[in-house]
Amino acid sequence: MNIFIMGAPGSGKGTFSSRIKEEFDLNHISTGDIFRANIAGGTELGMQAKAYTEKGLLVPDEITNNMVKEYLSQLSDKKNGYLLDGYPRTLDQAKAFEKMTEGTDLMVDEIVVMDVPFDELTRRITGRRSCKNCGEIYNIYSKPPVKEGICNKCGSELSQRKDDNEESLKTRLEEYAKNTEPVIAYYEEKGMVKRIDATAGIEEIWPVLKEALSK
Ligand code: ADP
Ligand code: ZN
């Protein structure tokens, strides 16, 4: 089972990815997480990506495609497939991925799109906090931690992403409309897309999403 999870910034890709990968025992690749980890670690890749991600711009396709290619070669075959989160985000990436996987068991089987109305996205993004240590995601409005600023799971400090401010968010939403919506349309024509209404709360969405993926 090989899945792409797609959706605008704030649509819940990260939150649901962690549930999906556990439920179906999948390799999880989040290109956003990989960029953030490389930026935090000060690697060459991180230095290349930093200026783009912080402004909310997409990292150039060539850098992103090479990175994904490398991760594909490291997947564990003990898992039931992969969940690719945050990629592909441009038509060029989608085509590059097809080339990389054509004729192998790494071709994508299904594409989940998390649908959320535009104004709800802003609230989610500006309220988002995540654990520096275990990655658990909170929202100060809709899913606050028990103790302010502290992770329920591991007790570490919560932080806010550098690109979760209103200015970068505006750019991210523009990038999404310009580059990523055409990718969804492309897969929709192939009949591969499952759209999930992701407006409600996590516990209401999860059973619907799980059911859609079990079919
Ligand atoms: P979100 O979907 O909430 O914006 P992500 O964590 O998926 O967040 O991505 C954060 C940032 O990382 C993006 O704004 C972009 O700069 C970079 N990025 C992630 N995935 C890609 C990709 N496939 N292509 C180009 N840039 C990417
Ligand atoms: Zn934690």
C-alpha cells in the first residue's frame, strides 16, 4: 500500500500521517520534516533549503527530487509500503516520481487529499505548536497541551515553526494553489484521488479516513 497524502498547509497532513503510518505500518516520509531536520542540523541540504522554507516558497524541484530518490532507496521492506507526506507538490515532481518508480513496487496506489476551507487553515496554522523532541502536534485553540508549552507525551518544550506566521502562510497558500492543485487535478483525471472532508475535529475525521484507506 503506497500512499500520497496531500492537502493545503494546515489541512492536517502531519497529524493524520502519524496515525496512518501506525495503523497500516507504513514507512513515513515527510519532505517538510526532512528539510526542517536538515536545517536544524546545519547540513548542506539544510543550507540550500532554509531560505525557501522560511519564506514559504517551495524548495527547487531538483533538490527535492534527489532527496526523495535517496529516501526511496532506504525504505524498510518489513513495512507494508510508504506514506509520502508533502510530496509531490509540483507537476514536475509528480512526473519525476513516476520515472523513479515506474515498473517497481514503489509506484503510488492511492492519493488522499485532505480538504479544509480556506479560513479554517489560518487558525490552524497560527495556533500550531509541535514538540521539539517527539514531534507530537498541538494547537493552542483546538488541541492545547495539558500544561501550556509542554508536550503531554514526553514533557519536552513545544515550539512554533518558523514558517507558521501570517506572511509565510500567505505565500504557502499561493504556492499550493499555483503548483499543487494542478497535481491533484492530474491524479484526479487518473481516478486515483480520495477526498476527505477534513474540516471537523481529529476524532471525527479519523474513522472516515481509516475506512477510506481500508477499501
Ligand atoms: P505545509 O504543508 O504545512 O506547508 P510541510 O511541512 O509539508 O508544510 O513543508 C514545509 C516547507 O518545506 C514547504 O513550505 C516547502 O518550503 C518545503 N517543502 C516540503 N515539501 C516540499 C516539496 N515536495 N517540494 C518543495 N518544497 C517542499
Ligand atoms: Zn513530545
